[in-house]
Amino acid sequence: MPREASAGGVVVREHGGELEVAVIRPHGRSLWALPKGHVDPGETPEQTAVREVWEETGLKATLVTPLGEIRYVYQFRGQRIFKRVHFFLFRYQSGVLGDIQHEGHRVEVDETRWIPLTRAAALLGYKGEKAIAARAARMLLRAGAALVPSAVRTEGTGE
């Protein structure tokens, strides 16, 4: 069975005293998802996650820690494919959500939005991503949100 690898991230910022996460609505879909994409040849999952977060959200973010991976099998052109998606926790650095300025990537994402981290697991459309977002929220609560310092200045709401 062919195998594929992707990577992505849970990008978190503090805004108005609340932790928020950046989500995307993939092109042609009606659900919300986390930014992610295929690991290119020669890339590590960490490098892919940084690139995909930027390409799909327009945000620069600092990788904080791994959050785990999800695995599933899907069908494409009659062939079953084993997929592994690595996720990482990111701290927002800069940029305006949805300000995607690079060629060819806007078509992948129809909409971007900041949502409360506490609601991410309920709002995300994929079961595995719900679990990853819940894990990020638990991790941040245990750490007292110290992983996302409130001194981070937000440069735009993306709304």
C-alpha cells in the first residue's frame, strides 16, 4: 500500500486575554481544518509544518513542540493509501491571517479565521484534528499558557 506523509500546525496566539488558533477552510470544502500539507522530498516534517503554516495562513510562527500524528487510510483512484500527518504546536510571530501573497497557494484555501482554542476541537471538521487541537489546549492549560507569552503583539485579526 502506498504511503504519504504530511505535516501541519496548531498556531496559537493570545488576543484579548484569550488563546486563539488559526484555522483554514480548504478550497471547495465547507469544514474548518488545521493548516497542513505534503512533506516534500528532502524536507523534515518540522520544515514542512513551518512552510505549510506560512503558505496556507500567511503567518510566520515559531515551532514550539510536537503534538503527535494522525494516521488513516484513504482511497484515491481506486487505490488505498496510508497517510501519516505530523502536527506541531506553533506560537504566532507575525503576519496577518489570510494575507497569502505567494503564487499558487491561495487556491488551496478559501478562508482563514482565528477561533478560540477552547472551541477548536468542536469546530474542526476532521476527527484526528479535533484530537490534536484538544491535546494542544490541554498542554497549554497545564503549562499555564507559558508557551504562548502574552507579550506577543498581534498584527491583525484576519477578519
